[in-house]
Amino acid sequence: MLRNVMIYFDIPTRQKILHQVKSVLLPGGYLVLGGAETPVLVDKSYVPVQVGKATFYRVGA
């Protein structure tokens, strides 16, 4: 869970953070971000998964 943190960093820093998260995320694991955050524009390997009104992100293939 990385809620309301990424919005404070520039794109290169976000890319580094997402790469590190991806390296420790268990297979099938999900990344949870705040409503104003999305990894999709920064790292296209994260796939949005809609669960009710929430969106989680799973690392795709």
C-alpha cells in the first residue's frame, strides 16, 4: 500500500519506486494507491483491476 505518496514525486522518481515495488510484490499481488494516483502512465506493466469503486493495480505479464 502506497497511498498518497507518489503524488509528491517527479516521474523519474515514481518510475524507480514502481520498479522497486514490482521487484518485491508477490506473484498475483496488488498495489494500492490513493485515488489521485496511478502507475499506468509511469509504468505500463501495472494493470488496473476494478473492485467495486476502488482500483487496484496488478503487475501484468
